[in-house]
Amino acid sequence: MIADIFPLPTRKKLGGPFLDADVWQNISRAHLLGCQLVLFGCGMTYALLPTGPRHDAIAIAEQMECMMEKMQNDGWIIGGVVTDNAGQCARARRILSLRFF
């Protein structure tokens, strides 16, 4: 049987690299800001932008604001913003909520 010749990888071996990989990095491991649009349950990547050397809340808010303005100029209506739960991302959301909502 083929299963005897080529055993299936274990959950640890298969899941480890996928769970440890950071999707929002390019091939040179530079961090990227991923902007996605979700419409009717289907998502698409709108843009992948380099983040630069600064990773503080003000820098993140500036990049997000620039991208949100571009989306609005393209005709999109922004209904919400989702980030991860890092402290600087929470602060960036609060900064943007004062400007946009």
C-alpha cells in the first residue's frame, strides 16, 4: 500500500511550520502591513505595504490612515477596522477612531 511506503506526517511536524510562519513578511523577512477587504464572506488582499523601521502606534496609525483614505478615494465604504491585539495596534485603533468614526 502507498500509505505503508509514504507515511503521513504527524500533526506536530505538519502544524509547526505553518503555525510559526508569519504571513505578513516578504522573502527578505521585512514586515508588511496587510490590508484586506472582506465582502459577503469573501476576503481579498487589497495591498501589502512595507512597514519601515518604526512599529509604534503613531506610525501604524499613519500607515493605516493613508491606506483608509486611498480606499475611500477608490469608492470603498469602510465599515470597520480589525487589527491584532498588540498594544500599539489598540492605540492606533483609538487614534483612528477619533479621526474616522
